Amino acid sequence: IDLGSGDGRIVITAAKKHGARGFGVDLDTYLLKIANNNAKQEGVADSARFIEQNLFETDLSQATVITSYLLPEMNERLRPKLLALKPGTRVVAHDYAMGDWNADDDMTVLVPEKTVGDPGRSYIFFWIVPARVAGRWESQLMAGGKPLSWQFNFEQNFQMVSGTARAGEREVRLPQFRMVGEQL
């Protein structure tokens, strides 16, 4: 799903080069007409479509990838909706980050023809929606052939997790770790 899809180039390219199915959302009827015409011309109208809709009202639940080219305030307003998606969903934003949700990866691309924002440069930010693991967890692990009960208390800030582990009377502070979707 491309939020603020403009002329549709991202969804159309994904459909053409990778066989992806998706749609773009925009409020500009002129750009939507161009996007749908571009999808027809490229032969991918059955897998790349474009709709007029407020991105905050768009159902994102089936997405495996979300792309956007939105201003920082819009990204921050959208962030709770993104974090509620299935863990492992990938999010890519052009030029603007998501506030204090640090990107899992980012890159700068030289684009000589770009005249807006930072002329000649585009910034790409990438996140993987993390599973929510904050709270108390219990587990039994075998130690010396006997079950040993463990309690874990996790604190989470987006994909970064820290906490403690306790077995019996012994408690240790865990090193900070990163969630990548459902994997730690």
C-alpha cells in the first residue's frame, strides 16, 4: 500500500518488476487518474490500482509493505496505526522519518533532478513493525535434567527491548536487544 501515491510509480513498479499486488491512496483526483492510466499503459491495472481515500481511514491490515512520502507530522500521526500492524510488516518512508521511532535502516540516494526538499538527495527510511513483548513472561527451561522456572520482565521502546530475567532468587539485567518482526 502506497500512502500518498501520486502518479502511482511505486505500486506500478512493484507490480511490473516483482509481481506484487497493491494499491495507492491519494486525495488528488487528477493524480489518481494519471496513476490508473499509467497502470493500464504498463499492463498492470489488474494488480495495481489507485483509490481516492483519506490515508488515516484506509484499512492497512492486509499490507505486508507500506510506503509513504508524507511530511513528518503526517508520519507521526500515522505511526500508531503502523505499529498496530502485523509484526514483520515493512514500512518505507521517503525523505521523512517517524519521530522518535528510529529506523531499522536508512540510506541517502543521490537524485540530481530532485528540486524539492533537499535538492539532489532523497532519504529513505526503513522499519520492520516489531511484535509487542513488553510485560511479564514465564518459561520453564531444563537445567541439569530438571525444569527451572524463569520470569522475564521486558520494557519496550518500539523495536528496542530491555529487561530482566529471574530464576529462583537470582535476577540478571538483560542486555538491550532488537525485535525484528517476531524475532529477537
